[in-house]
Amino acid sequence: MKSAFEKNKNLDFTKNEKISKSNIDYFNLKEDRANEEKQEKFQNFIFVSVAAVSVIAFVAIIYS
């Protein structure tokens, strides 16, 4: 019963750095955050590219 309770308690990576670095959930969490950051950078790049193309197209239409 105690092991089931320990599995369900929240992860705390601030208690002991050695334990947290050997914890597989820590690495999964770190990897997930890295993937989210990559995806966010890609989305920001797409957004800025679309905005720039829209402005250029708008100016081209006005001056044509």
C-alpha cells in the first residue's frame, strides 16, 4: 500500500539534486520542456514569417 502512495505523490526535484538527476521522470520532464521550447520557437518563426509576408504583400498592393 505504501508503494502505491509513493508512486502517486507529486514529483519534487528541489529536495535532493542527486536523487532528481537519477530519476527517469526528471529526464522525461526535461526532454518534454526542450521539445516544447523547440516547437514554440518554430511557431514564432512561422508567425513572424507570415506577418512579414502579409505586410510586404499589403504594401505591394497599395503601391501597384
